[in-house]
Amino acid sequence: MLGLFSCATIPKGATAVSPFDKERYLGQWYEIARLDFKYERNLNNTTATYSLYDDGTIKVDNRGYNTKKEAWSQAIGKAKFIGDEQVAQLKVSFFGPFYSGYNVIALDEDYRYALVAGKSTKYLWILSREPEIPESVKNDYLKIAEEIGYRTSDLLWVEHDQSK
């Protein structure tokens, strides 16, 4: 049963990074690009900060500036591994018992840049430890995403022009 569930949390053709070191992944990431969806609509200057809860699950602290409301917003959730912690296939929840896929499908060896897939090709993020990403990494990640079936032309490129 677990095998059937885990297949449904990652897009067909995508593979989660392995080996994965959750300790190295912790900390702050800047959202460089995303496929927009209702919970992030109108947000710029978006970041995700990952830390550990006492029980070993990962605290997810997402922040962004809502350009329509002209105010900062924050969402705190938790993520847990679907299986082996050496495989970057997780599920994340911001709303109680409802979880969605969070799959790191590309990651540089220094843990500076990440390509994250949701449970389907409707969800994709490019993350970086800095507010900008090298063009070569961007192009590599776009190619990976396109090969899986993502419409990268629909990506929203996030501005990082304000500080909290």
C-alpha cells in the first residue's frame, strides 16, 4: 500500500534525489520561479525556511510579500519523508491532515540550488540559497522539468526586491 501511495506523490517520469542529506537541505531558500497556484498568488519575495521539529519532522516556514494586499504573509507547515530519508521524496502539510507531494528532483552537490516537483506537473519550484540563480543552472533545471512534461513557459519568475 505504501508503494502505491508514494507513486501518487511525484509526477510520472520524475525521480527524487538520492542520496539526500536533510541536514544540508535545512535553512533558508529563495523561490526563484514557480508554477503559480492559489496559495502563492500575488506573492513576491518568497522564501522557504526549513528547520527540524523535536520529533524529526521538518518545519516549513514560507513567507512572501503580497503585492495586492501590500503586506507580508506567512504559512507554517510540516514535512515528512514518505520512506527512506536518503530519498528526497516528502509530503508536506499546511492544513492539518491534508498532505501534498514535495519532491526534490534536482540538487547541486553543494545544496545551493534545487528543483522541486509537487505531486503532479501543476506544481514546480526552482529554489536557491541566494536571490538569483546562474543562467546555466536555470537552463539545466528548465530542461529537466520540460523532459518530465512541465510547461516551463508558465513559470512565474519571482522578484526579490524587498526585505522584511
